[in-house]
Amino acid sequence: MSPHRLAPADVLRVGAAGLRARPLRVTLSAVGIAIGIAAMLAVVGISASSRAEVDRALTALGTNLLTAAPGQTLFGDEATLPAESLAMVRRIGPVESVSATAVLDAKVYRTDHVPAAETGSIAVRAARDDLLGTVGGTVARGRWLTESAAPAVVLGATAARRLGVTAPGVRVWLGGAWYAVTGILAPVPLAPELDASALVGWSSAAALLDFDGAPTTVYTRSAEPAVEAVRAVLAATVNPAAPNEVTVSRPSDALAAARATDAALNGLLLGLGAVALLVGGVGVANTMVISVLERRPEIGLRRALGATRGQVRTQFLVESLLLATLGGVAGVLTGALVTAGYALSRDWPPVVPGWALAGGVAATTLVGAVAGLYPAMRAAALPPTRALAS
């Protein structure tokens, strides 16, 4: 007479009954699995959320901003850009907008009693009135500069903090005269040098600070498909006499490079998550081996009542899979919650890749199968008489 076959529902019920008999041990083993899965999922999710934030920032700021700045001469001296740079760059067909700043030989202080040696690392720059539109900057408080010779200044976000200025309307000591602060900028991701700068108008700098009109940084926006073409000719256009003395950069590359910088750290953290998952798998194997040792009489009784080796093996393998899956589901939920909480705290879009969720469940299934295979085979190999006598 052939042995009775267990229906899948009966196999699950028998496996679940074995877990319910040892709740504390099962919980600790499931926690080990959950920690490993949660760690790996959180790493992947936070990394994906960070990349989504970078993509969102690049979409908002644009990747078509190029900057040209003086490099060095053949003799190692600091080069300069011609005053006609802006006009020449505007002649490039795909160029949509051009602006510039120029570093001035002036210092800015909160009062006129600060020693001249203490600069606070704040640069004074002349700025054209169309600068913000080109670099994607915004005024957080107050208003932007106007084309006039009046002594007015707009502070970058970092400069305002270092000077202790929290709102427009105050005066600062700049270049030996008092300047009214008309505005404070929000941080400018694509032109971070502006954050630690005090910006005065182009004509005001010429009238009050002996500015000769030569820019030190030229900013240009181009049609997106033609950015590389503009980049190739920008140095020669800015300074035709010495294009090798011009440094051309694409600021958005720095933001995009942040994603690649995170890759090595993510690999390390994923490795740590894998180690935690391995530790959880060892915990599952340990739980199942001890379960086999403790339940020898049960195994012997089932075998004596007609259970086959395959049915006993299936029972313990199902227990291991259920235990690992329980930890895996808890880990996936925990990892998703950690990702969402961290992303929202940083004002990032929370992103948990679908493949990571599926991979977490698949990893726990694999851990459960591998960890439960030996205990299941050991349980199935016990002779009924020996198991009943133990």
C-alpha cells in the first residue's frame, strides 16, 4: 500500500505547528534574518533615493551650464581673461545665455573695527545683473542687484552666515565704505563659489572699487544637444590669444560624480548586510538542528505511523523556509520603512527598487532552503525505533 500523500496545505500546517512550539527561538532566528535583509534593502533604497534626488536636482538646475575661468600661463603665473570675453561668447550660435563674475581686490566685514587680516574667507565679486538666471540661483531674502552705481551688496548663503547677517537692510563694511545689504542668496549648487561671496553690481564695482571690467569666471548656458560642441570651442572663444590658459568645466559633472562616489561605500555596506544575512542563516540552521535533536520522539512516532522519509524531510524543510521567510518579510518591511524615513528626513524622494524587494524575498528563500537542508535530511535519516527510544 502506497503511503498517503500530504496536501500542500497539510505540509504548511505541520511546518507552522513546529515553529509555534518554540516561539522565542523562532523569533530570535527570524530577527537575525530580518537584520540582514533590512540592512541590504536600506542600503539599496537609500542609495536609489539619493540618486533620485541628484537626478531631480540636475533636472531642475540643468546640465547645460559651462564655466570658463583663467588657468595658468606657461610660466606658472595666474592668467587673466579679456574684458571682451562675454561679447565673444555670445556669438556662439547654441549659447542661450552668458553672464560673469569677477573677483575684486576688496574685503567685507560686519563692522569697520575688524582687523584687515580677518577676512572670514569671503570673496568680494562683481556680478552682472543676469547672473542668477544663468547659474540657476535664487534670492532667499530681499532682492537682487540693480544696474546702478549705488553701494549695494548681495550676500551668498555662507557669507551671510559668517557675517551674522540674517536679513536685508543692514550695512556691511566693504572696500573701505558702507554697503547696504539688499538680499541674501539661497545656496547655488552649480556655482558654490557664490555661496561664500559678497556680490556687488558690475557698474558699481567699476565706479567704486576700481574694477577694470575683466571677468574671472564666465558662465554660459547652451542648448542641451550642443553642450559638448560649445565646450570644445569655449576656451578658444573666451581667450583666442591663449586658449590653453582657460579652464572650462561643467559644474553638473560634480553633482553626477557624487553618485559614483557613493558606489564604493554602498558596496561595503552591502557586504556588511550580506554578512548579517549569513549570520541569520547560521541561526536558522542552528534552530533547525536543535529542533531535530529535541523532536526525535515526534519523528519516530510519525515514522512508526507511516510517514515516509520524504514527508519528514519535507516537514523540516518547510519549517526552515517558513522561518526564513518570516524573517525576510520583516526585513523587507523594516528596510523599506528605514529608507522612507531617511529619505523623507532629507527631503528626498523615497525610492525602493522593485528588484531589491524581490531579491530580499529570494535571498531569504535561498537561506531557508540551504540552512534547512541538512537538518531535514538528518531528521529523515533517523530510524523509527531509535528515534522513539531517545
